[in-house]
Amino acid sequence: MFDQLKAAFGKAKCRVGAHDGEWTYVADGECGMRMVCRRCGVPQTRTTHRYGDWRYTGADDDCAASRTCRRCSHAEHRDRHEFGSPVYVRDGSCEVMKVCQRCGEEDRGLYFREHQFEAAYLDEHIDSVEASDLHRIPNHWNLRKCDAAVLCVRCGALKEKGEVTVLAAHLWSDWRPGRRGGSARVCRRCGKNEARRPGADED
Ligand SMILES: [Zn+2]
Ligand SMILES: [Zn+2]
Ligand SMILES: [Zn+2]
Ligand SMILES: [Zn+2]
Ligand SMILES: [Zn+2]
């Protein structure tokens, strides 16, 4: 029973081209190979070159390269660029590219786009936010100086998809003695004052 099952599976594999056998080269100096399937007996052929390493064929700033088959001398030609790490295309944009260190070829693509999302003060970045995105920032026409949100500090892209979360990020001074025995602190950025009654917990 098991052997029958195995044979049935074997036939199915042969039908989809997954034959079973040893590939051998037909002749010296040629790359044609032949295999006779152990299961179905049908001979198969293919060509498999044995290439050496790629070598540049032109000047130092030319990326044309070739490699040669050690068996049949068949040569394959291709540009072999040596791209460096991604770099930004320009300031104020997050589009990045890779530049070939030999010939200067630029490889660009949306798949390389990398934003630098950070919590940032909106008054410093609102000008770089796309006009079509502004409506997603609550009160964008009347921002307070310390309002902050997470956005890309290079291009102004907003991280959140819908309405953006805006938080007041004050740069508070230490608490100092204030009026009537309480304490007070002031924001070093926007000048906002905050007072605390006597005996309230420190934060
Ligand atoms: Zn077969
Ligand atoms: Zn060959
Ligand atoms: Zn190149
Ligand atoms: Zn960006
Ligand atoms: Zn403030």
C-alpha cells in the first residue's frame, strides 16, 4: 500500500516537471546537461554554465562588467553598480537614493522613503506641513506656542492617519515659592505661569 502511494506521488511529481535523477554534463567544453528520470525514464536537458567572478571591463568609473564560463567560455555582460548607503535627495524632502560609488548612477524609489518622526513643536514645523494635511491638526490656525505633535522633522509629514494628537509641551522651570505660601513655575518657551496651593504634591 505504502509503495503504491509513493509511486502515485512520484508520478504526480513527474507530471509537474519535478523529475528525479542525476544531472551530468554531456561533453567537455560544453554546458549542456542531461538527466534520465529514475521514475518515468524520460530524458531531460538543461544548460548550466560555470561562471567565474564578475570583472569590470572598462575604466574605474564604468560599471560594465562581464563573467566567463569556465567550461564553454560563454560570456555574460551586465552593469554591476556599487551602490552606497541611502542618502537624502535634498533638504526638506524625505526622498532618498543610493548612488553608485563607481559611476554615479542614482537609484531612487519610493520604497526608500524614510521619515524622521519625532515629537516636535508645531510652530517650528507648521510651514512644512502639506496644505492638504493642515485640517488634521486641531486649531492649526490658532496654535499655542508650546503645542507639539509627532511629525517628520525633515518634510512635515504627519505620523498619525486621522486627526493629529496635539499636546502642550511646556519647558517648565523648577517650582519656586509663590504667593500666599504656594509655589509657582513658568514655561521657559511660552511664558505660561502655573501656580500651586500650599501643601499640593510635587509632580
Ligand atoms: Zn520523471
Ligand atoms: Zn558554459
Ligand atoms: Zn555604477
Ligand atoms: Zn519626512
Ligand atoms: Zn510653554
